[in-house]
Amino acid sequence: MARTPFIAGNWKMNLNHLEAIGVVQKLAFALPKEYYDKVDVAVIPPFTDLRSVQTLVEGDKLGVTYGAQDVSVHESGAYTGEISSSMLAKLGCTWVVVGHSERRDMHAEDDELVAKKAKAALREGMNPIVCVGEPLEVREAEEHVEYVVSQVKGSLANLTNAELAKTVIAYEPVWAIGTGKVASAADAQEVCAAIRETIAEIADETIAKEMRILYGGSVKAENVAEIVGKPDVDGGLVGGASLDGEAFAKLCALAADAAQNA
């Protein structure tokens, strides 16, 4: 069975809750109805937007899902500034991004913590989007495949096969995030194929074949078709190109067409 392409828009620290409503409305109505069976579309807004997005999606019965950009490993207590998985679940989140390179870099998050965050999301019935990717010096040393495989193993540590079956992996080469530089489609395919082989090793062939592996790093309407057309790339974790609802809808449609024609 073919994997349904998945496009998730990571808004990062952009758009307030009022702006969020406008973007999601435009996205939902700009994407033609027939595409909702061809591509899964999600938005990943800041925490402060989630309740507004929930109200809109549930009230208007939109075909868009949504999630959070991070989660605490703690369930409750004296953890100022943290947001628990149960809080996110109450807001109707389907997805939780964990291990984004900006979290790894700016907040010193390591693979062990990322694995615990993935587990926390799964505990409340949400699906983690586990981010991995190499910095420029690793890419230039041609050690990127080994680096990413190590990250995958560490970031999925102690997840059961049933939990892995609910997990999405996003490969985001750090040097391509927000820089305008893009890994070639062949580069993305090389690493995503290695990730799939790793999942087959730590889980089984069935889970590996069914797991969706995304590419992230300056994904735009101009390059998404070539990237998603590769056999082991199942979609994109999109940054800046997801902040305009109509433009993001176009990108999602292009990805769906590319996957169908691959």
C-alpha cells in the first residue's frame, strides 16, 4: 500500500492567534476538495495559537490536522514554562514535533531527551514527528549518513514497534534550514533511504515500509515536487512557505501530484 504524502507546516515563532485563524481558513479553502484524499496536511503553530486553531478546525470540520512544536517530558508539577502532553492532547493535537534542530541547538536537547519527548507524546495518543539532521561540517566531511542514522537510533530509543508505527521522521539537514540552501532531491533520497533501512533494523520491514519520512529545509513550491517524487521521501516539514495559507495549499497540491506520478 502506497504511503500517503504528508506535508506539515512548522510556523515556528510566527503568527498570533488571530493571524492563525486567517491562515488556516485560507489553507483549508484554497486546497481543492479532491486533494484531501491524496495528501495529509497539518499546521504546527505556536502554543498560544492552538486553542484558536482547534476551535476553527473542529467547528468548521476542516480536513486539516494540527500539532505542537514541542512537549515536556514531565506530566505536571513545578516546571515553569513547560507544556505537558496531556495539555496538548486536550487541545486536540494530532502531532508533536520533537528534536527540531533549533531545539537541539538553542536548548541543548540531546537524543535521549528527544526520545523521552516522543514517548510523552505517544503516551497521550499523539504522533511524534522526530527531527534529525546533520550540520554543515558533518555534510562536508561526508559523514552525514552515519550521523543521521546514529541520531535516529538515539531519538527512537525505547520506543516499541507499536509506537514506531505511529511515528513520523523528518530529515532536516541543519545547513538547509531557513538558509535558502536546499539538499538536492538525490541527497534527500540518500538519507531518507538510510533512515528507512535503519527502521527495518530496529523494528521490522513492515513498519519501515509504512513509516512516513519527510524532508525539511527550505522546502518551497518550486522544489517540493522533485523532492517528494523520490521513492523514500514521503512529504515535507515546511517552514516559511507555510505561513501563507494559499501558497501552502498550492505546495500541498504539488506534493500530492508528485507523489501520485512517482
